[in-house]
Amino acid sequence: MHDAHASRAGETSVPLTASAVLVNKVGLHARPSVKLTQCAKKFVAKIELALAEDGPWTDAKSPVKVMRVKAPQGATLHFRVAGADGEAALAAMLALVHDGFGEV
Amino acid sequence: MSSANARNVGIVIVSHSPKIAEGAADMVRQMVGSAVPLAWTGGDVDGGLGTNVAGILEAIETAWSPAGVAVLVDLGGAETNSEMAVEMLAEDRRARVVVCNAPVVEGAVIAATESSGGSSLAAVKRSAEEFYA
């Protein structure tokens, strides 16, 4: 965080984390990856995902990197978000995964 | 294409095969949606496999956006003809059109995904080119 955002960052500098199980049949393949990155880009918060609680973390706003995670159905997706709208971002990410990206 | 957002970078798909170009455009529309200006061109002037500068210019015109246009190409002539088309644009437009060094289908989907989030032309190009990174 830059100093200019210090006052805001004060409340949100600790990243929020949560996880959800991938329920859609094909896992995080091309189409869900696109949906996930499109959703992530709506937020200013830094959003990362991983297959394990301790990473390695992948930028959720990069469609190429998200596809490379190759998360299969049944995998647990861990999210780590930091930023002013982090809470809303995390809720949106979890909702998307729970809904199976609209394709279950 | 009327619902496309003028703020978003336009995507042009250039393949030797009109079927590939159209199919890649279908994938973009279905996976990314219609927020991104999109056009495709493929085939030579006689309808055979190949590319032609006039067709590419027309596609750039169709997908034109003040934010710029990213062109995805397949092989050889698609790239050189696209570069030639860019050279033929008016000077103020030339700097806002880039040919991406990315696979045509995957690159088009990724570029459009990046564009749909309102990213700059440079970011759209960078993201498409991550495939070869």
C-alpha cells in the first residue's frame, strides 16, 4: 500500500481469506476462468487464489494465470483479498464459485 | 456489435481461414460477452485460404474503439498483411492499433477478457502475450 492510501489501508491492510469448493463439472477451465477474472476486475482490491491455504497465490485478475492453475472439480479454491472493497470482492468470488459459474 | 462499449479496446481476428476467424469470434462472444468491439476477417480476395489487407482494414474499422484495437493473427501473411494494414491507417489511428504476438484463438479470448474489464491497449496486448511468456 502506498502512503497516499494509508488511512483507508489502515482498516483493510490485513488480507481477508476464505475458501470454496469448485462444484462445476469441469473445474476452473476456460469459461469459468474468464468469468472469474471478469468478476475480479470489477474490484480495486488485490484478489488472489490458490489451491492450498498457503499458496502459491495466483492473480485472480489474470485470465492466463487463472487458467494455468487447472483447478479440477472438487478442488478447494482459497481466496486472499486486500483493498478497500475487499469484503465485497471476496463475497462476489465465493458466490461465483458456489454457483458453479452459472453452469452447474 | 452495436452493444459494444466504446471505452473498451476492440479486438480483430485475422486468420487464413474464414472459418477459424469466425469460430474464434464465436468463442469470444460466447465466453466474454458483447461488451467488446469485435471483428474478424479471413481468406484471400478470391475466397481461398489467405488474408487480404482490405479485409483487415475493414475489420479494424468495424472494431474501432478510441481505446485502440488489438489484432490477433495466425501465420505469416496474416501478420505481415496486418502490419501493412496498420501502416495504411491514418496517422492518429496507427499508434492505437497493435498486432499481438499470441495464438489467435486463445489470444483473442484473453485479449477480449482483459478488454471487457476496461483495461488499456497495452494491458490487453500484455495479457494476450502471456501465453508465450
